[in-house]
Amino acid sequence: MTGQPGGGGGRVDGGAEAAVERAAAVLGVRARRGVAVGPLTTYRVGGPAGLFLDATGEADLALAQEAVSSSGVPVLVLGKGSNLLVSDAGFPGLVVSLGEPFASIEVAGDGLVRAGGALSLPVLARRTVAAGLTGMEWAVGVPGSVGGAVRMNAGGHGSDVSRSLVRCGLIDLCQGQGREAGPEALAFSYRHSAVAPHQVVTWASFALAPGDRAASEAELAEIVRWRRENQPGGQNAGSVFTNPPEDSAGRLVEAAGLKGLRVGSAHVSTKHANFVQADPKGSADDVWRLVLEVQRLVEERLGVRLAPELRMVGFPVDGP
């Protein structure tokens, strides 16, 4: 999910508090207060949501839309949290997460696969391979959801969502509009689509080709092996910066001499320079400060300004 640092201040002012209260009045018992968002992300650091809604059906999304449109509360759609950093102060609005009913998968005989927005990409990869289809093997190494993958045109190992997506379902939490959209409307580009932060991808369908199951299973195993050997485990969100044209963000960070650079409880991975690691029980704000520092130093030393792929919310727009 491509974006710049920021996404709204972490401090909750009077207007934001009032909006949360108005939204809470609409959502009633369907919303919870003070749910920690950090543990729901792969960074496992960060603060609470003003309100949290676990949507178990489209009726909940309609209720969320009513709450957002009538209150003006900021809204954050949460997938698997594999590309998200929430500030230590938290998100002063409504966090909407798709529940298990949105994690279905249907495989048709013609190679068309319909997956719920909450389905994990590794499950999608393995289920399609088991059905004798090819085209989604790359997804086994991406720990995100189908909805998040559509929004950021996730990809890896030479492919991405745009290669096989046919249609998806979108619900706009600000305007309440539900619609279907195809690739032409989604305006896919590298790690980007036209899906807005306040839009929920409820399902997506992919057109896949018949494949050799044994060969595809071998490819899954190779992708998993490669990632374990070349990328760090622990608390991170994968690649922090998008790759510049004809270059690699990791190469640039390493060339700037920043492997191992630390700010408080966060450090640049010594295994892969485009990964920023958080210490157990660390600080999301430290991760954010380190991302900004890496961005500043790469530009200062190499003349290239890296664009964050990591989505950062609840931080001051004007920096530390």
C-alpha cells in the first residue's frame, strides 16, 4: 500500500473524540473500544483503535458506512496487517476488519477462482495449486489478505495481482456505494491501485490456467525456501520502500551503509536492507523514526528519495 509517512496525527483532539462518540452511538454493541491494533499487525507494535468493528457480513459494513457518513470519524480498513504500522498513540477513529465469513474460496471448473477479501494469500496459493491451477504460486510468500493485495497490487517472484484479477467487489465506507470493478477501473501500477483507504475489497475473482500440480507444488516450496534464506523473520512488514525504476531499494539502503542502523527499539535488518525490524515489546514510533531516517540518509548520500511501501497511520504528518 504505497503512501507517504503520516496518515493523521496520533493525538486525539476534541473533534476526533466527538466523532468517535457519534460513531459509537450508531454502531452500538457491534463496536469495541480500545482494541490494540498493533498485535493484529506483523510488526506487533502500536496502539489502540478508538473503535473496532469485526465485520461478519455486509450488514456490518452497511452499519459501518452509516457510522462513518453520519459522524465523520476517520476509518481504517485492516487486513492481515502485513503492510501496516500504527503509531504508539493508536488510531483515533474506527478500524474495520473483515471477519471469517469473508475468507471463503470457490474454485470453478473453468479456472475462475473467487476469494473473499479476508482470505490469506498463502491459503489462496495453496488451494489453487491443489486444484491443478497455476498463476497464484507467488502469493504463498506474501502474508497478506486478498483485499489488501488488491489494494496495493501485491506481488513477488515475477508476478502480481494485476496479472490474473478479473473482478472485485468494493464497498465505500464513506459514501455507502457497493460496486464491482475490473482491472481497467482499478488502474493498477507497481504496488498501487485506485482502491481508496476507505474502500473495502469484499471479494476478488482471478482467472487462472490449468497447471501441473507437481510442478506448482515444487514452485511453492522453492518460494518458501528462498524467502526463508533471503528475508528475515521476526517482527517486520516486509519491504519498507518500493523499488525505484531499474533499481532495488534494498541495494540503495545497503549502499548508503545503513544495514544495522538502529533507532531505539527498531533496526534495519542485517539480512535484507529493505526490512526494518521491531524489537519484542518495542515502539511503533521508533520504527517510524527509523524509516524517515533511512529515507533521509539515502537521499543525502545517494541522491535518491525512496517512497515508502509501508502504510503508516496515526503519525504526525510533519514528522517527529
